[in-house]
Amino acid sequence: MAQKGVQLDREKFCCSICLDLLKDPVAIPCGHSYCMNCIKSFWDEEDEKKIHSCPQCRQTFTPRPVLLKNTMLADLVEELKKTGLQAAPADHCYAGPEDVACDVCTGRKLKALKSCLFCLVSYCEKHLQPHYDVAPLKKHKLVEPSKKLQENICSRHDEVMKMFCRTDQQSICYLCSVDEHKGHDTVSAAAERTERQRELEVSRQNIQQRIQDRQKDVKVLQQEVEAINGSADKAVEDSEKIFTELIRLMEKRRSDVKRQLRSQQDTEVSRVKELQEKLEQEITELKRKDAELKQLSHTEDHNQFLHNYPSVSALSESTDSSSIKIRPLRYFEDVTAAVSEVRDKLQDVLTETWTNILKTVTDVDVLLSEPEPKTRADFLKYSREITLDPNTANTLLLLSEGNRKATFMEVEQSYSRHPDRFTECWQVLSRESLTGRCYWEVEWRGEEVYVAVAYKNISRAGCKNGFGRNDKSWALYCQNKSYNFWFNRVQTPVSGPWSSRLGVYLDHSAGILSFYGISETMTLLHRVQTTFTQPLCAGLGFYYWSPGDSAEFCKVK
């Protein structure tokens, strides 16, 4: 009883605003007491109205009352803290707005510890005790505190819903089962729970298995990230070394050219200066001789003149100046031209290979790549516009339509000599190097045409280097409404509907090369799974002498 009295006294000394023990208590004119800061904050919000009220009785005051600390009340609160605070429930034991409150407590309610599904009542620790001590109450079903206990009551019969109707998939009471749910598939709620619990466990097992699978996938992806980072770091390091070597080589060549130029400059200047000194000495000697002759010419004594003339008139041998030619001022300009030619060739090489380098970088494929295309719309996402390289075309092939079409001709075309040109096989390669995922289509007409892919370093001379007749090219031959696939001189018959339009799909990194017949639908004719070690070029070729046959890379949309 003493403990209850302390709790009651404590509640009387609580501030109705903060619900805690009074701090610096003040009494306002109506007699109610509050914490000084609590009532100040409350009235501060009412300042705009110019009228201040009591939070409990709503009595108003004008003007705003002056607050003074109630020392007697403050002493009582302090005494309560010393003597009775430990006996009172801790503040965190009281139910807040979000908590489930004990239905039995009066006044300020404590938090509920459990809810009883039989009583449909929530209990704090104190009021729950009978459910642990009284035999009949021990059979009740206790659950975690719930605010939704009333949802277990049938709104029609005001009975606890202990049944479940599987037909209507809802909880019902016993009276419902013999009334509007009569004839339905009904079971006890406990039985339905048991069934659903089994399903739940199966679902959990599936979820846990998926979690494990996904964790494995995450681990694989993490390893992939590490592999990508490691590979990229290695590629950057190797590229830096290679470019450094190129720069060092260029620096050495620049230094060599500069040294040779300066050496040749010194040699030529020395030779010219040596000749220049001889000429200047000869000029000095000639001027001296001219002065002697002038003096002799003024001699009045004939005998003296004739006596001195032989020794004075004799001239020394003249310096040979036949090597001195007047020519245009071109000495080392040819060196500049030669270096410029090297620069232009290097620029051409860098321009041609730079695109391939960038394409190779962007075509890096990891686990996150998209699935292999299935429909023509999917394939068209990877379509490439392909043009033919005139420097590779056999001289009997005429290129047209912006170098997209090759036509077999009776007479040779006036192509210039080029090391990339096919000399004996009637075929041609594309300008573009192909990596990553690519798709293109070819429209062909004639007796026999073959569509191919090949490494760029395929040999250009000899009849054995036709597409598919070596290990550097793969080709589909179309003849007499039949198909044959060739690789490394091995022929494989291919069945499928005849079509004058072929589709080619390449997934370079995956090593996939597929040929399709294109009509109203796409039909797979042949599929290759291999490992490509270099970028590929698309190719077209003709096997029989049949002028007028043609093949063209189509513009697809």
C-alpha cells in the first residue's frame, strides 16, 4: 500500500504538459502548477493572441502573468525524488502514443507486456500475472502486445473468430460457419495457420536459397570487379610502357637526324670555307701582281722595262673554281620533306589503328552483358554500316554505292598497285575492323557468292587464300540454291530456306559467328563457336567466272 501511495503522490507532482516530475514548479493564477519552462513555452506560442490560458482548465489571463518559482512545491518534489522515486514505475514503463496500453490500468496506463487472444485484453506485467498463476488462464493464448485485438471479433455475431473459410479466404466465428458460410470449406484457424506455416517455411527456404545464390553472384561480381580493375591497371601500365618506348624511339630518331644534319652541315661549311680561303689568298696575290705590273708600265727606260718584264708578268696557277656552281638555295630541304613524309605515314597509321584501339577498349565484355539477340529487332541494335576497302579489292571487282557494293567484271579495273590487294582470289575486305557485337546484312545476285569474315593479316596472294580456305577466315558459300560453310579448307553442308539476303551476327568476345537467311523471318543457317584472337573484317567474294554477279552491304534500319 505504501508503494501505491508513493506512486499516487508522484502522479500529483507531475507536469501535465511534459508528464514528468515538476522542474522549477510555478503556480499560475488558476491554481494549476507546471514546470516553469513548459508553461513559458506554451504561453510563447499564444503571444500573438495577446491572451494566455491554462492548458488544463482553459482559464484565460490578460496580461500574461508573471511567473515565480513555488519554493514549497519545489522542496516537496525534491523530497519525493529522494524517498519515493525508486518505488514508482520508471517513466519509460508508461504507455506512449505509439505503445499498446494495459487495458486494466486506471489513470496513467502502463505499457502492455502481452495481449491475450482469448480475453482480447492487453496486460501490463502486474495485471498479466494471473495468466501465469491461475490454471484456467494458463491455457489462454498470449501474444505480443497488439492494438488490433478487436479485429478478432466477428462484427456480426460478436464472437471470437476461431474458424477460417477457405472458400472465401477469411476468418469467421463458429456461428458464421453454420450460417452464411454453411457448406463452405471451413477449418479451425489453428489448422489453417499450420498449413500456411508450412507454406511459409517453404517460401522462407526458397528465399534463403535465393539469398545464398545472390550472395554467390555478388561474390562472383566482386571478383569480376577485381579482375576488371587488375586487367585495366595492367593494360594502362603496359600501354604507358609501349607509348614511352614509342616516344623514346621518336626522340632517338630525332636526335639521330639532328646529329647527322649538324655533322653534314659542319663538313659542307668546312669545305666551302677552305675554298673561300684559297680564293681570298689568290685575290691578294693577284692584287699584288697587278700593282707590280702597274708600276712596270710606268717605267720610262725601255731596257729596264724589258729586263724586268719576264719576272713580273709571270702569274701563279689559278685556283680551280669549276666546282663552284650557281644553283637554287636547296641544301637540306629534302631532309625536311623526308621527315614530313614519315610524319604523314605515322599519322595515317595512328588514325587507322586509333579507332581500333578505342573500339577494343569499349568492347570489353563482362558478366553484365545483354543476352544474345533473338529477334531481328534485337539484332538491329548491333547493326554496323560497313564499306569495302578499294585497296583490298581484286582488279576484276568494281566497287560502287559508296563502296558498299562489289560487282564481278569482265575487264580489270584501273586500281593502283597496293600490298593489301587480293591478286588471284576475286574477293574484297571491309575498311572497318570488327570487335564486340556487330550485325550486318548482305544482298547478293548471281551464280555463286560467298559472305565471310577474316583477320586483316590474311595473305593476299595465291588461290589458297580464298575466304574459308585457311585458318584466318570463315565463309558461307551460296550456290545453286544451296549453302556450304568453309573454314580451314573444310566444307560443311548447310541446310535452310533459300534467300538472296543474308544476315551475319558477330559476338567477337564470346567467339560467336552466325549466318541467317532473311525473308519475312530470320532463319539460323549456321553458327560457329570459336575463339577470335584478332579483330575481324567483313568480306565478299565470287567463286565462278560469272561477270555481273554482285553483293552489297545493305543499309538496315
